[in-house]
Amino acid sequence: MQISLSNLGKRYNYEWIFRNLTYTFKPGTSYAILGHNGSGKSTLLTILAGYNLHSEGDITYTEKDKTVAPETAFRHLSLTAPYMELVEEFTLLEMLDFHTRFKPLRLSLTNQQLVERMGLQKARNKFVKDFSSGMKQRLKLGLAIYSDTSLLLLDEPTTNLDQEGISWYQEHVEQNKKDRLIIVGSNISHEYAFCDQQLNITDFHPVQRKNKLF
């Protein structure tokens, strides 16, 4: 997957979050979107995922030299973020069964093999609602990292993880970088240390003059 942005901008009411963002995210490369809290990292990721609409400019998705319609880009991507919810009425195995109906797993993994890779063997028949916050985050990451998608979007990926969970994330994202475009929204270095390129979203904040945005 390649994503090309041309003069992209997003605003809420009269406030521009970012503007004039022209950039190309190339396939097989990992990118970190940097910036302080509230700077627009998550907003940009949700726009790239098609969950949020941009206010101006254009986004072009390309897969193997073929243009992908924006409304179908979701088929090629996986996303994890703190604000995303899981179906908590499912057990772990039911959650995997549901997810893989829409997004098959990489490497021809079975659902049971993914459970083992996530280190959640003892929770396979446990309801997701009874998971700890760290277990839920590991499940979100496992579903995203191991989905057979060419675009992986990670927003604050180690939220709720302890040091063991952080090490797990670093190991498994590194193992699944090949032939993917990965974009990480973060301001914590251990979340994006593997990335090849960095883009600071604050470089595209509008200039404020006399309470007006230009």
C-alpha cells in the first residue's frame, strides 16, 4: 500500500488541526507520526483509515500500482487505538472467529496459533469483558499486527501495557514489518523506535495571527 497526501487539511468548526500536508507514505516502510498530545496524530490516523473525513486536499491509495477507491481502503488496513472497542460479550476464541471472517490472518496462522502468539492461552474461553486492560490491549495489537493487511496503523500502541507487554509489542511488530506500510502515531520513543521515517504533525499546524488561522 502507498498513500499520497496532497494539501491535506482537517478542521473542527473554525479551528484547523493541520493544513497543507503533502506527503507520500511508501510501501514497505515504517513511519512515526510525532507530536505532543492533542497535536493531531490520532486525527491523521483516523483520516488515513477512512474513519474520519478530511476538510480539504486529497488522499490517494495505491496497491500494487492500482488505485484503491477510498471507500474500499478499509479492506487493506488494520488499525489499533485506545479509543477502539472490542466486542466484550465474546470469549477470546469467539472474538477471533468473528474478526477473521473479515480479515484473515498473516502467515496462514490459525486462531489457536494467534492465541499462543499473544500469550493468552489461559484466557481462550474467557469473556473479553473480564480481561484486564493490558490483556485487551494485547488482543487489539494481536488482531491488528497479525491481520493479513498491507497497511498497519498503530495509535499509541503500548497504552495499558506493562514492560513485558511493551517487549511483546516490539518483538511482534518487528517480526511483521515485511512488505507492509506501517504508520505509528506516538510521542513515546519505544513505540516507534523501529520506524524508518518520522513526520512531525506540528510542522503542519496553521500560523495563528490575531485570533485567526491562516
